Amino acid sequence: MIDTVLERFLRYVVIDTQSDPASSAQPSTEKQKDLGRLLVDELLAIGLSDAHLDEHGNVYATIPANVEKPVPVICFCSHMDTAPDFTGANVRPQIVSNYQGGDIRLTGDKSQVIRVADHPELKHQIGHDIVTTDGTTLLGADDKAGVAEIMTAAQYLMDHPEIRRGKIRILFTTDEEIGRGADKVDLEKLGAAFGYTLDGSTVGEIENETFSADGVDIVISGVAIHPGTAKGKMENAIKIASEIVARLPKDIAPETTEGKQGFIHPVDISGSMEKAHISLIIRDFVEEGLKTKEALLEDITREVMKAYPGSTFTFTIKEQYRNMKVVLDRHPMVVDNLVEAVRRIGLTPELHSIRGGTDGSRLSFIGLPCPNIFTGGHAYHSPLEWVSRQDMEKSVETIVELVKVWEERTPG
């Protein structure tokens, strides 16, 4: 039996694979391995005899070459975890068959409505079969749509040996949503020259550029004393931290920026009178922009601290990922071949920048140039998430066509 991409997707989304940023383990949640084990069983069943799950929850498998010429080994990658932003347990997928337009009110929480005004891509979905949740959970199209598409394409390629192909590697990762997806990937074992993540959105979009990203931790040590005798002595670390956040420029925030504009974004603040901690993320498409924003943030911190002579602070920058376009521009054939594949399936390819990152960002910089392919999913990380069956099928077609393009364009 050949499973359709929709059948696979519906099977995968009901498995809770939410990652946990508070855990230091990888995978951060053991339940991610539940999907991994299922995928290994299915890969073995379609003939990928080396499919296996490693100790970190990553799944590896190989579609063998059926030509002798040296076609570069390419990898298709998606992540199995879902975001910690909203619950991914007890997912109840709903299908709106033959969508005829209009808003979609979700059945489990009728206050949740996928409105055309907020999701204009719905205007291009007339006649499609739309998969949503019931409004009480994430759907998990990010990135189980990508997983289902790679699995479906793998089965199609194995069932059609007349399609000439080089060796293809499959990789499913854990903990991408908490920024650790590539941390435990064994590139030597993977053995691929180039890769493609299936983790995008609108059909036709090719994402060849991401933010560059850093994290900043500011730790403030204040002066704690009994409030009854605090006059002229107490320096409350909570208040100091609050002042720093309050001084962040409002025009350099996620909610006020778009396109190629970067931002400074506080993601956590906690502490006590004696010690407080602020975590922030810094984003920009160029590294110089990151440095400028980090310098601005440190200047703000120092200026605030001048009013608190008894207090001290530490300011720590941690590199997270870099704009993958820097690497991809050195290997133009990776994107060029993808553009050709998208054209061949009847879509207009559109190069697109991600205001975020993917496994491809990290993989590109550790040795696997890796742009991002659309999956058809929308409204990620929310109960309004949705994807169309027909768009997922277009992603499957793109994978298959891309395999053909690499074989055709490799000299014999």
C-alpha cells in the first residue's frame, strides 16, 4: 500500500513531540523519539535498509543511487519536534474538504477563527482540502508537513526505479524549535555534499537567506537590604532590569519591524531584589547589524547602571546562527537546481528571506549548504495553523523533480 502525503501527515501530527527549552538533554523530550521510531519502521518498510534512530533521536536513512556517474549526494531534512509556544498534545486534526472560501471557525474552541483577512493565502486555496486543528492545540505542520513530504517522496522514488538518481540521504532532527536541531547531527555519517530543509511555508517560495542571530544574557547583582532600613542603601535588581527593558528602542522590536529590519527582543526576565536576569535575542540579516544592536544594548545597560553605584552586571553574548546566504552564495548550483525543479512542476519560484532560522542555517555553517523548501504550512506556532493537501503534494513533486535535476545536470 502506498500512503498519501495526507495519510502520513494525519498519522504524524497526533504524536506529541513538543520540545522543552528548560531541558539540557537532547532530545529535550523523550517523546520525540516516539515519532522517530515510527519513521524508522516506515523507512525500513519501503526498502531503506539502513534507517535508524541514534541516541539523540535523529533519524538517518539512505535512498541508494541507481546511476554510476558521480552525482553529488544530497540530503532532505525536516525536524520532528513542535514548538513549545502552544500545546502539541491531543491534536485533533480537522479537514475542510473542497474549501470554497470564507473564514474557518475551529470546532473545539469556537473563539478561534482562521480569518481570510488575516490569512490572505486562503484566497488561493479554493477547491483545496484544508487541514486545521480543533483550535485547542498546535497542528504541528511545522514541521510534520515536511516530514510527511520527505517520507512520501522517498516511497515514490523507491517505487519508481526508472527515475535516475544519485544517492540521497534523509535526516529527521529533534529540538529544532529550541535552536538545537543541528547540534548532534553527525555530518561525517550523513555523508552529503548539499542539503535541503523542508520547513518553509507558501508554495513556490525558496528560502535562501535567514537572520543572523545572537543571544544576550544580562545578569544584575543588586544591593539587598531589609526594606524597613533601605533608604539610600537598597538597589533592587528587579527594578534595574525593568529599567533596562523599558529603555529598549520601540522601533527596533519584532512588533515594529519587517522585511530586512532586525530587532532586539527580550524573551525572559526573572529574579529577586538581590539578583535579576534578562535574556534577549538579537536578529539582523548582516553581522554588522548584530554588532550595532549589541553595542546599543550594552550602552543602555551601562547608562542605567550609573544610577546604581553599588550594583554590578555581566553582559554575555552567545552566537546562535548566521545567515545561510553567505554559504549558499559560494555554491550557486544548490539554489539554481531547486529553482529549476520548482519551475518544472508549474510554479513560479520566489526567492525569499526568513525572519528567523532553520536547521539549514546551522547546517550550512557546519559544512552542509542547505536552503529551505516550502511545505505549504501557515500560521505556525499557533492554534490557527493550517495546511492544504494539494500544497503538500506540490512539495512532494518538488523533491522528486529536484532529484531528477541533480542527476541530469551532473556530467556523465
